[in-house]
Amino acid sequence: MRMLEYSVIIGLTEHKRGESMGLKELRKARGLTQAALAKQTGIARTTISGYECGQYDIHSMTLDNALRLSRALQCHPYELTDGWPE
């Protein structure tokens, strides 16, 4: 089963067919501020901001942070990025 089909079946959010939403889009789609997401995950708001604005490479995020964010945003960890790294 392809990931797109899997995403559609379990109801993950996609903004274009076959293209994952990034961290910022997922956070906004869930109606969360950076501060609220930080409180929910235990990740500093400045770190979340850094991932969203590109100050930190989201593809190099720790597994712990990826799992915390994906649980809070109810998504698969790969959806935190705007796609696979090149």
C-alpha cells in the first residue's frame, strides 16, 4: 500500500495530492500556537519556531522530538517535513 493511500485511509492531512504538510501547517491545522504545542510536547517554543522557519534542519530532528511532535499533532513523523530530504 502506498503512503498516500495509507494517509487517506487513516485520515492524515495533506494539502496537495501526494505532498505532506510541514510542521507549521500541521500545527496550524490543529489550531495550536507554538506556545501551546511547546507546552503539550515539552519542546521549547524557540526550538519549534526554529524548525518552522528553517533555523534548524527539521530532517536532523532528534527521534524523541519527532515522536513528541507527531503524537501531539496526530500524524506520522515523516509528515513533519515538507517532503523527503534530497
